[in-house]
Amino acid sequence: MNLADLQGDFQAMLAESTPVAGVPAGPGRAVYQNNYRAQLVGCLEESYPQLRAFIGEEAFLHAAAAHIKRRPPHAWTLDAYADDFCDTLQALFPDNPDLHELAWIEHALDQAFIARDAAPVAADALAAVDWDHVRLQLTPTLRLRTATTNSAEVWFSLRDGGSPESEMLPASGGLVVWRRGFVSCLRALDAIEHVALTHLQRDGSFVGLCALLVERLGEEQGIASAGAMLADWLGSELITGAENE
């Protein structure tokens, strides 16, 4: 048996109690297994407190145990163990998008908090911008995803001690998470703003944004919406750069 095989067997022993040659059964191994699992469960509990409150202790521990079997730690810091818990939730609860979105919110808020800093652009700094050629840069703390449930409303209610119920949205929208100063922020988006912000994150072109909104809303409303969104994004400190091509 080579070292890689031994390490794999030892990992299986920790996660699933699989016997390993050379590692005797007994109280010592049980203590080691329990400490290993308890640390990983504690990491998930700390990373997903609102999800835990929402689905209940029993369901959360079931998901945590399944995750420990599926995914061993993969980074130098235990904090990173929470990174792919959403994948386990999707496998265990494929018909519960509210859980997937709630878990995404919690993880995105944590990731936004530790993301790279970038100073927001002041509105008056855009006075000399050539809007026909400018490319706007969004904060590196920005996280976006599609939303099909009222998961943002659920998260805010849980944060404030409520007992919310999830429901499907009449039409898909979006979720945006970013950091403003030292505070991670969450906001629900309607479908149009989600498409617009996704476009700007990918392309950066304000002219392209206007063209997209004109195509969706018509010329007058599209141009007006582009201006209103730009003002809101500036005020929310989402925009951190503006460069002419």
C-alpha cells in the first residue's frame, strides 16, 4: 500500500468509520473520529446559521453528515470547508430551491466580506466620462445569482428573529451581495435589473447596457432605466472604476 492509498483509507475511516489496516479500533480512534466530525459540523453551523434555523437542527445535521462523507477538507483553512455545502444541499434537496438560495446568500455574504477592497467611484468623478466608450468596473466583492424564491426576504426575517415561510416568486429575479465599507449587503433584484447587472459585470460597456435595456423595454424607458440604475449602483457603491476604451 502506498502513501496515497493509506491517506485515502484514513480519510474514509474518519468520515465513514471504514476500518483501516494498522489503525486499531477502540476508544482512541472513536475520539479522533468524533473530534474530526465535530470540527467540520461546527464549521458548517457557524457558516450557515440562518439555514440551520430555517430547516431545523435534525435536517441540518443530516445534511452536514452527508457533506462530511462527500467532501473532505480541501484547503489550508477550515473556513473554506463551507465553500461547496450548496452542492450537497442540491443533491439532498433537489426540489427545494429556497434552501439552495438561502445557503448561497450566507456563503456569498461571507465571501464578500473577505473579498479584495476597491474604492467606490464618486458620482462627480464621472463628469468627464465619454459615455459612448466608457467601461464600468464593478466591485470585486459583487456576487450575483438567479432567484426563484423569496429567499432574500426569508434571510432578513431569520436575521431579525422571525419565522418566515418561503414561496416561489411569480417570475424569476436575482440576488446581489456585495460589501459596502465593512458591511456585507444583500438585495433582491427584479428580472430586468438582474440581467442588466449581470451584463455590466461581464462586459462593462454602458452603451451595451443601454442597448440591452432598449431592446427589453423600448427606447424611452430603456434609456431612463439605464440612468436610474446607474445612479442607484453609484449610490450603493457597486461601481469602482470607469475607463474610456
